[in-house]
Amino acid sequence: MKILLMKTLLIVALLSGYFTISTPAQVVKKNAALIKQIDSMFKTDQFWRVEFTKKQRKEKSIYSDETIQSKWEEADRINEQKAKAIIKKYGYPGYDLVGNSSNNFWAIIQHCDDDIPFQEHALVLMKQQIVKNNASKRKYAYLVDRVLVNKDQKQIYGTQLSRDNKTGKFSPFPLKDPKSVDKLRQEIGLEPLAVYIKNFQ
């Protein structure tokens, strides 16, 4: 259930406007074919999450719960295979290679929860791009926390939330350093944790 809740957070956050686009530091010829592939993967990634969110909000959807769940799992599985192939060929695709689609690729990696070692590998490669200001520091923080929570460890930035089934309220998974979390979030351009959580209520 933890993974399911975590998987829904991206689309909720997307709808609340947290997908801020970073400006690439480098300008070189971009790979149009790769951009198209990543954007198509992201579209599929988000489609079934949107339908799931509709159901959660008691909004109309033409799909049954069973269809949404099975198609969601299938889409994630296929996207993970494609992401692994991209990583193998290009490394982590940064802004210089795919522009803002780098953020879309991050979303795909964020949802590869059934293969934590792959997420960790992508995290290392993403860090290399962060050093060159060629990927989003904010997205990197989300992936750092995602991997830690997936490994049942305490997160750093408080980006991963769980939902109380009784109250419907969200709260962060355990933090390594609760007293310093807002300072750490500020350093990478994230809003205070309380504000972030409020977006989900």
C-alpha cells in the first residue's frame, strides 16, 4: 500500500503545480527522437494516474478500477524497460540532450519502484548531471527520498508522503533530521515542508 500511495503523489503534485521547469545550463543540439520517446512514455505514465485520481476524487472515469490498476502496472513495466534501454545508451538524459523532457524522464524513474537498484543507478547518473547543472536539483531530491523510503530508510527532504486512511490527511514518511528539513529544502529550491504538505490536503 505504501508504494501505491507514493505512486499517486506525482500526479497530485503535478496538478498542484510543483512541476517547475529548470533552465538548461548548456545549449547543444538535442535528440528529437529521444525527446519524442520520453514524452510519449511520460504521457502514458500520467494517463492512468489521472484516471486513478479521478476515481479517488469521485469524478467520472470510463474505466473500471480493475482496468486502471492493470493498465497502470503494465504501463510502468513497459516504461521501466524503455528507461533502462535509454540509460544504457545515453546515461541519464540531461537538458542538453532532451531539454525539459529530462524532467519527464525523471518521472519515469521515480515510478520504477519494483527495481530499487535501478533507481539507485539512475540516481548516481543523475547526480553527475546535477554537478553540471544539467538536471533538476529539485527532482534529484525527490528521487533521493524515493529510494530511501523504498529501502525503508528515513528520507532527507520530506518529499514522500503517506495518507492516513481514516483522516485522509498526508504526512511525510520518517525524516532523518526533522529540525533541518526546511533548511535542506530551501537549499535546493523547495518550499517549506508544511506548505508542501498543505498542497495535498
